[in-house]
Amino acid sequence: MNPRLVDQLDTNLLRVLHTLLTERSVTRTAMKLGQSQPAISNMLKRLRDITGDAILVRGKNGMTPTERGQELLQLAQQGLKVMESIASPAPAFVAATTQRVFHLGAPDYLSVLLLPLVMEKVRELAPNAGLVIHALNAGFDYATALENGELDCVIGNWPDLPPQLHIAQLFEDELVCMVNRKHPVVSKGLSLRYYLDMPHLAPTPYMAGHRSIIDTALAELGHKRKIQMTLPYFGMVPYVLSRTDLLFTTSRSFAVQCAKDWPIEVLPVPVPMPKMKFFMLWHERVHAAAEVQWLRKIIAESAQQVCA
């Protein structure tokens, strides 16, 4: 078929085709669609040119569809339904009944803070929905994952935020130190000298080329700490600190939560440090999607509870 003929098809022609095949009369079609009989006759001629078929032919009792015309009736019905669906607004999102699977990217250190709150709210408000947490690491391109739909949104606290993404700040948290409760520094007090001389435990960077705000702030003051060990999972931190003399610098909310169940002391950082800022990022492709708007609202509400 000539592509130029295909391009002539539009909703109006499809509606005329459907009505002609249903009414089997140019006159009745014109009356039903509120158009003149010559106009409908002209459109029937155009439809015959486009399809290469007579569509309707004269019979004993008026016009009757050709064999191809019978097939076109069903195709016209389907085409009109598709166009109506395209022109109609998206169906309303209902959390209580949705079965959508949400995909959220987040670093491991949020596993004992924000993520359980998010999961609690999703289970409460959308019991049939799924939620998959994707761990961020140095080899994971979260910006591309957001763009191609692999992730709905991402949570993190890195300083260099991609300009092409939507960004919302979730909360701030101050930095503190965690140490074994039996460590001598607990009674002596954590001075800057002790802080710089002590062996540190640090998380494995979850972004390539990313330096933590701790090491950045120390470098700006001309200091450098001694990182003796690193680990990829924040859930291991209390286990390690309870068995070693290592010092761990992290957010107050994480430290306080660990100190509730472990022999860990929370101490102030003996040097001025900026607060940790946590952000939520998402791509334009889901900015107006009702279901992802709902997820972002759940995350924002949960974040308010973290430092409450």
C-alpha cells in the first residue's frame, strides 16, 4: 500500500468507515454523523482509494459489505477504541488495589533507617504492591537506570547531583562517631588528635570516584584520617565495632539506632563537619506518573520520621 494513502487515515475517516459498514447506507451515515450526503460519498471514495476495496456494494436490499469490508468493520472498531484510549486520561491510581512493582535505588546505610519505614507504609497502604530495593554501588549507573525505567527513583547523599534529574531534599542529619563502649576514648574524650590517630572503619564507596563528605571536610582543613578497614554493608558495622577498636563516623540517626541494641557509644565529631543531606532523584519520564508520585510521597513522609 502507498504510505501516503495510509497517512490520510484519521479518526474522522475511521468513524465514517465504521458507521458506513454498520448502517450500510450513505444517507443514514450522513444523518447519524450530522454531515451532508455528498460529503459522506466523497469520504467513501477516499476510503476505497486508501483500502483498494469497494467496501460497500449494491445488493438486493441496499448496500452490503464486501468480504474485505466485513474485516474492516472489526478493524475500525479496534482503531476507534485505541484512539479513544490515547485521548483519555490515564486511569486513576488506587494504592489499595494496585499490583504495581516499584523499584527504588538506595545505599545500604539506609537499610536500618528510612527503608523499613517506606516498606511499612507501602505494606499498609498498598498491600498488593511490590517493592524492590536495588543496592547502589560503584558499578551501578543509577542515572541510566532511572531513564530507562529500571528504577522509579533513587535515594542518596552524594554531592554531585545530575542536572537532568528531578531532585527533592528529604532530610539532614549531623555526623557523629561510633565506637566500642569499652574503648578508652569514651572516658578520655575524643579529641581531634585522637580522631586523626585512631584506626577508622569506613564504608566502601558506592559511587565511582566519590569521596565522602567526611574526608572532603577533613581535607579542606588539612587533615586526613587513617582508614584501616572498609566494608560494603552498614549492617555489619555494629558487629565489627563490638569486636574491635575501630572508629566509625556516620549519621546520628544510624548511630543512635545501633547503640540501642549494641555496646556502642555515640560521640561528637571533634572537628566541624557539614550535615549529611539526603536527596530523592527521579527522571522526567515518571514525573507525572500518578503511581510514582504516590511512591515519592511515601518516601518523603517516611523521611520526616527519621530525624523526628
